[in-house]
Amino acid sequence: MSNDFRSKHQFQGVTRSLQRAWIKGARLTDADLDRPLVAVVNTFQDFSPENAHLRRVADAVKAGIYRAGGTPCEFNAFHVTDSETFASVGMRYVLPSRDVVADLIELMVQGHRFDAMVLLPSGDKVVPGMVMAASRLDLPSILLYGGPTPVGMWRGRKVFLETVYDGVGEHLRGAPCPARTWPAWRTHTSPVLAPATPRPPATPLASTPRRLGWRSPAPARCPPGPMPSSVPPRPWACGSWTCYATTCAPRTS
């Protein structure tokens, strides 16, 4: 791949000394700036189970980018999660958020002249927003989806989001339901941090980039499971696919 990276024009040469001095204030070194700058676009937020684990995923992704010869530069997008806004005025803001996510990424990547992107979505509205941004920018990009989670268990029965949906519907129709069932379902529906059980649209949407020809050397999903702070980044997030973001050329067709 050519060494004529976009970021070189942003931070190298006497006329770009001010810009280089400023970015080095974030503790980037001259050696870091001689590498391609790879945007790591995270959607971490600590109040949504589908996004709450992505800080640890991003740490592993950045380690893999650096090992592959790039310099990771992380910034955050967001996810207006419809599972928390259903049947409220908040649902009005879910669909428009896709376009805002795409605009946010375009503004950041074009403004800072990053050379490539690794996108970390989790949820069915932020995935298309990130795909839209990557299509606009036509830079080396890869998407790593943050799920799915296994179903929960309560008294030997599988419990997932549809269990709660159906239960609420039955309740509204007058069907009896023991009072202790509701707090149990609320507690056991999401056993680990990840986006959704397989039926909601988030998980099928994770395969969309591959159908569009956005292929990677590894599956575009992280394995589900808890990610406590004591667990170091796993090799699956530091593997060869991170090299893809710094070595492949953008599509021209």
C-alpha cells in the first residue's frame, strides 16, 4: 500500500507544524504520526446492554491496529436504543438517529483526515448508520458487530425479549400472570452484555455488510459473554482482521 496517506498531508511538513503540535498534546508521538491513522468508531454507552461492553472491545481493537502497523484514534458515536424507547415519545428519535450517526462519522473522519476505519456498532439502528458513513467515505473500513447474547434462563425456561413482549400483551388482554414473574423476567432476560437475542433485527443486520461485499478475514461479530475489567483483551479482537483496515484499498466500483 502506498505511504501517501491522507493523514500525512494533515500532520507532516513545516506548514503543518501547528496541527502536529496540537495532536502531540494528546500524547501521540512522531512514530505514531508516521503510521496510518485508523479511526475506531465506538458506540459504548454504559446504560444499554448492547453497548456497555464495547469499551473493552475497543481496547482490544486498538491493540490489534497498533500491532498491525497503524495508530488507532478512537471517538464515540451513539445508539438511541429502541428497546428502551418503545411506546414512548423517545421512539420518535430512533430512526432519525441513523442519519445523524452517519453524519457524525463523516464529519469526524473527513475533518481529521483519518486513513481507515474500524466501526463498532451494536444495535439495529446504528449498524445502517455506520454502513452509510462507510459508503460515503470510501475508505478502507471494517465493521465488527458486538453480539449476539445467549438467551436467559429462569426456572428451566428460556427467557428473552420476546418473552417479555408476549407477556405484556397477554397481561393487557387480561391473562393472569403471577406478580413475581415480572421482576424475574426483567432480571434474567439479558444474562451478558451484548445486543440482542437472534430474533430482533439487530443480529440479522450484522450480516448486511458482508452481503454488500464488505468482507473481512474473520466473522463480523464478537463472541458473546461477560467482559469483566479483569479480563485482558482477547486474541479474537486483535487478530488478522485488524490488519485488513490498514492494508486493504478502498473499493472503486
